[in-house]
Amino acid sequence: MYRYSEFDKDFVNHRVRQFRQQVERRIDGSLTEDEFKPLRLMNGLYLQLHAYMLRVAIPYGTLSSRQMRQLAWIADRWDKGYGHFTTRQNIQYNWPKLRDVPDILDALADVEMHAIQTSGNCVRNITADHFAGAAADEILDPRPTAELLRQWSTDHPEFAYLPRKFKIAITGSPADRAVTKAHDIGLRLLRNEVGEIGYEVVVGGGLGRTPMIGKVIREFLPEQDLLPYVESILQVYNALGRRDNKYKARVKITVHEHGIDTIRNLVEERFKVQRKQFGGADQQMLCEIKAAFTEPNYINASTEAFNLTLSSDLTFRAFVETNLHPHKNPDYSIVTISLKAHGETPGDATSQQMRVVANLAEQFGHDELRVSHEQNLILPHVHKKDIPEVYFALRKVGLATANVGLVSDIIACPGMDYCSLATARSIPIAQQIATRMDELKLEHDIGPLKIKISGCINACGHHHVGHIGILGLDRAGVENYQITIGGDGTETARLGDRAGPGLSVDELIPALERVVDTYLQIRKDKSETFLETYLRIGMEPFKEALYPEGNRPTRRRHAAL
Amino acid sequence: MTTIVNDNGFSLDDWGPEILDWSSVDTSAIDPGVAIDVPNTLESEDLASILDQVALIRIPFPTHVDGRGFTLARRLRLLGYKGRLRAFGHILADQYAKARRCGFDEVEIHDELAKRQPESQWSLGDDWRRLDYQERLRHQWC
């Protein structure tokens, strides 16, 4: 893992002192509330529905056990004993006091962490494939690039006051687990025909009220050209992006309004100049960063214990089926720890759970952890012989739910329970769906099915790319849930299709149950996933399931009167 | 009234001659040593042919969250502009380092802001150069 250089340490410490002063200058009136706002946002501090919220970056989703323990300690010391892992590889504390925030930032700096640029109209936390450095299908580890981008984007003088926020994600595998095509810039590491390293660069993806799949702006960008090229994209965006309407300010709209070809030409034009600004210092840095991401010191041992437990314990077998992913070392597995226990808040972890996970990472996981945009935790390197022990330890603290990738592994935004933008609840909906699906005992039979829920049009819950997407809106003071079907956030990304009119909270769960039932009836066989069935047959049977008798819900209500 | 902020601290504007509005400038017949107010939406290339004749360029910051001026300043420096470059408007003490790093020499603020954010709050002298990731990743751009 990358460790902070003296420079990184000095920078982060200085930044905390600076923020401490900014808080004081807000209080003494040097800064107006309006002036203070972007400064606090760029240090991760939001004003939410009930209180301040502090969003802490977990750059490219990588954590050590020491860092995880510190997150647990912060949750106990300054919050309510838990944290919420988000869809952008951050952790949020929902109840900090403004006066405590500089102390929290100090505690983060002690373990080489920060909350810098987790909000504001700047380049946000760089996210990456959560199986980075471990997945069997990985071509190249995306984390060194992500760390280089972290350093480059941190406090960038030109790009701290952009038209709108700017998100970059990177993957190094053909299977896209980082939703790169729904980011402002998506990068895919690859090799060209002569074996040189480079990136496919996608620009203008994003969800929100105008969802767009990103477009390829450069098919192969040589590795050494990354920073000047990304800088050129941001220059074009900073100058051209709309500032008259915040809902039209993201780069996806800039690309949409000007066309990808115009944007590409402008970027290439800028790039000719920008390229001369980088004379190799960045590549030297990348080289040093790469050297920090070494492979773990693999254990050579028999995997017999794993096989024995697998044949003797049914619950362990269920866990293995869903929560394990192939590791590049065949004696190892990637273990996903579901933060989606049926009926619990998706993405929440208590301080006790965080400590258990930290201990397991230290004891059995080469001291490494990851957090995923799907709001789960990951032990990326576990020798198979140790997986039974890890499983039983997780089970004791309610962390062994065998549902990764299944219908109850739901992404949900905080919704009306916390967020001031929300128009409907999402957490209770996720809890109800998960509880019901658990009662039906069908989810292992249903197989891979991603439900994603957003409590407002801003789409933090990624509903557009859910196999089933749920968008909670407010219709004259009543919560109303719109359904999309067929979304996909992977390398075959597509936006879900609107099924029809929204449903009331009471209609929603039975309707989803009917959709799932329909899938089970019409799939070719168990190997055809929900998404595949939908793409083969289309909306019609699912529409009938959602709106039986061919009636729209509003008309049915009238009929009932 | 306005205050000029540069690395030496606060001062009054020492620029005597009139600053011309960009809309009144004829780029084919320009007087050497001229000062120009340009909009922050200007394409930097539009100034390319006259950059060696201009002595001062002033770029507006209508609000502290409008960062277009940072990119424009940097583009002008990359195109070879060597004259004085001034940011004018709503620039906070907290943004001075960014302005300097993008190539501005100085910042012009209204006296009300200068009163609220006195000289001691600005990272003047060499302070704005400290702890700059960009410095580590690239050659100097100016």
C-alpha cells in the first residue's frame, strides 16, 4: 500500500490547521457564510437535514487495519458509534459538531487520511475497482494511477472552482466494477497491440437528473500522457461548462451540447500545449507509487480446511457461493463482507464491526481492506485455508450475510432519513425489500439482481444503472416510487428503461415481488440472469407484473373509490 | 475604492493610465504598453497576437465560486504573456495562493473585503508557494 511521503504528511497537517483557522474566521466574521461554504465543502463538511455531516475520503477504496480502527475510534469519540460507507468510496459521519471537526481531521491525518475534496465543485475522491490488486481478471492495478491522480488533483489551483463537481473513476480489468462509464472521466487501463500501457478515456458519463453513459474521447492514451490529457479536459470544461444553471453544469451536458467531436478537438488542441508542462517528474512519481503497491507476501499452504468446511457446512457454502470472488492467486480468494444484513441500513457499520473487520484484515488478510461503491467491505487477500475462520468470526457480529450481488444487496442513498435534498425515503425501502426477499427464501434461486434506490432525482443511489432501479419522488406530499428496469453499470453499461407510472410505498414491495416472480417464470433456465432475460424479452411482461389488469395505479385507485 | 494585494502586502493601485475595455480594443492597431480589461469568457487565443504589446491584463472574478479566471490566466501565461496579470473582484484570502499559482501577479479587491480579510489573512511573501503538489509533478509553467 502507498504510505504518505513527508510531503503528503505536511500537506494534510497544514490543511487541517488552515481549516481550523477558516472555522475561526467564519466565527469572527472574516468569512461570510457564503464565502465559507465552498471552503468547508472542500474539506468534506456538509450541512445535512439534522446536523453537519463529515465525508471522509477512502482514496481508491484502499484501507489498512490501522486506518479502519481509527475510523471506528472516531465514530465512538465524536459520532454515534457508527459510520456510513457511500457509493463513492467514502465514509460519512452523520452527527459531528462543527467545533469538533478540526479535531476529527487531525485524527484522520494521524493515520494518513483526510476529507479533502469529498465535496465542492472540484475534482472529487478518485475511485477505483474495489478488487484492485487482487482480481483474477485484472490486467493492471489501477491504484498507482489513482494515487497519482489524487496527488495531482489535490488543491489544484486551476480546478477548485469548476462549474460543478468532477468525478474520476478507474479500472484495470475488462470487467468494469467501478462504474467508469457513469463518471465525468472514466479510465480503463489496458495494453495496446505492442504491449504498451495506456488508458481508454471516457468522458461525460453521469447519473443525476440527466443520466448519460460516457463517450470515448481517446481510445488509447499512452500512460505518460495522462496528467496533461486529463488537465486538458478540465481546462476545456472549466472554460466552457455552464454556470447559469447548476443542473446543466456537469461535463456530461457540456459534451452533450457541444458534441463529443468538438470537445475532442478542443481537448487535443489544449493537449499540445499542456503536454510540454510535464517533463517527467510525474512519471518519476508514478514509478515510486507503483513500487509502493507490492503484491502481498503470499502464504504457501494447503487449502484442505476450506474444502472440508465447504462440504460440511451449508451456511458456509452459501457464503462461499455469493461472497467470494476469484483471486489472481488460485490459493486465495477475495472475500466481500456484506453491509446489507436483511433489515439493516445499507452501508452502515458499527464501530465494533469495523474493529472486527480490521482485526481479520490484520490476522488473515495481509493487513489490507477495500470499500466498494456497492457499500460493502472487502478483504482482498485471504488464503482459502483461513476463510472458514474469517466466516465464523464475521457471523458473530452479524457480518456474514450471504447476499453479495443478490436482490438484497441493495445500494441505497441516505434519502429522507438524513439528506436535505431527498424527496423520499430510501433506507426503509431497502430494508423492507431485503426483509421480504429474505422471507421468500428465493434470493439464491433468483441469482444476480442489482436493485439500486435513490431518494431524489440526483441519483446518488445509482438507480439508472440498477437492474431494477427505484427513484423516490414527492408527489403532492406523498412518496412515489418510479421503477426502471434493465440498467447496467458495468462494461456493458446502459441506462434502465422507465417502466411506467410511479407506485405508492404500499404498492411497491408487492409489485417488485411480482416482477421477480415473472422473471423466475420466463427465464430460459437458471443460468439466464434477470438482466439477460430482460434484454431478451423486453419490458412487456415486467410491465404487466408491475401494473396488473393493465390498469395504471391512479385509475385503480379511482375504481376502488 | 479598491485595494491591490501582492506578495508585498496591501497597497493602493499604482497603475496610472486608463484600463481599456476589451470591446473597444482594435487588435490590429494597438498601442504598446496598453492595459486591458478582458471578460473571463474570452478565448485566450483571441489575445495571442497582441500579448507582447500589452502591459496589464485584468480578469474579473464576479463571484468567489467562478473559477474561469484561473484557467484563462494560466492559458495566457502558457501563450507567453509576460506582462502584469491582475485578478479583479471577489477573490478571498483563501484563494490568493491559487491565483498566484495560476500566473496572476496581483489581486484587486474592494475595500469592504480588504477590511474583513486584512493583510494578515493572506498567504503573502513566499507563503503561497508552500506545499504545492503541482510543483512536484511538473516543470514550472511560468
